[in-house]
Amino acid sequence: MNKAEEFIQLYKTLEDLLEAKYREEGRDVSSCVYQFLCDKESMPFRQKLDLCRQIRNLLSHSANVDGVAPVTPAEPLIKCLKDTIAYIQKPILASSRGTGIQRLLKATEKDRVVWLARKMEEKGYSHVPVLEKGKVIGVFSVSTFFSLAKDNMLSSITESTTIGEIINYIKIDNHMSERFVFAKKNDTVVQIRAAFSKRKAGEKRVAGVFVTDDGTENTELVSFVTPWDVME
């Protein structure tokens, strides 16, 4: 098998995989490779893959020259097709990049505020999920102190003050300048990255993504993903 034949075979494999992917997602597309190129998911492969698409069209629609393909695909393009196929077959899951529940610094309503703040400073953490029976009920973060200060509540915090006593300040929807979203454990790194980058005018930035089985707060936390976990 020469390079041109290998290239065409790999491209056909990629087309079959993408057609199955978009069919499963309920999307009706005329050109699955072009659709993939338009998705943020293709970013790591986009430039070379678009060139592959053009070369494939040339190889498919142009007559051979004296029995020889008009162009010979370069090895980096063949590698691009192989890498894209491998990604589609087994995409990198966001949960593999985040901090798993076993290693995660987490808290409950019974934990003391001052103790948790010291622990965060010691480990260099800015956000700590607050859990109840494994489910996320809030986030204790650096911004919690700003919220407390705004309401003149800092002076009331003592060594014995518990998270439960300031629960309204750590609820997910009550953070002043940041927000948190949920994702399914099988969502890809690209999908999670999009959650951090999508931001409408006036909307709070996403500070973290909670990964659970069904992508909601109704099931136990699997991992916590920050922007640093999914950066290229």
C-alpha cells in the first residue's frame, strides 16, 4: 500500500467514525469532517486536518498521472489522521484531568471556617467543595471572605464558627464574582474547556466544574476540574 492509498483509507475510517459520532448526537450533517472542523473539539488537529480534507478531495476527484497519484501525502498528515482517529475512538475525559474525590480537599457543614482557611493557605487552594453525603452543596472560596466582609460578618467569625453557620455564603449560586457548573463524568476535556471559555456579557466567570455521574448536583461528586486542569 502506497502513501496515497493509506491516506485515503485512513480518511475513510475517520469519516465513518465521525458519521457515527454525529448520528449518536442527533446531528444531521452533510460533511462530517467539515462539521468536526467547525467544532471546538477539533482545535488540536484543525490546521492539518483541513489540509487533509483538501488533499483527499484532490486524490478522489483528480485522475492519476500515468497511473501515479497526483500528490503524495506527507507523513505528518498521515499522522494527523491517525491521531484524530485515536481521539475520536477514545477521547480524553475531563474527569481524568481533574482532582478525584479521594485526593480532593473537601469540607462539610461541621468543619470550622478558620481551620479550613488555614488548610487552604497551607495547600495553596482557592476553592474547596462543601459536601453532604458526597453531594456538592456549596463551595468555600477566597471570595467567601469578600462576601462576609461586605455584610460586616468577618468580625463574627471565631475559631469555633462552622461552615454550617455561614452556609448561605457558600451556596453555589451565591458567589459574588464566580460561578460553578456540573458536567458528566464522560464529558471530554474539550467540552469542559468550552465551559470555561463560554461567557456572555455580564456573566460571572466559571471558576470550576463539578463532575458527577449524571452531570447534576443530585449525584455524588467524582472530581473537581479547574481551568488549569484542561489548559493545553
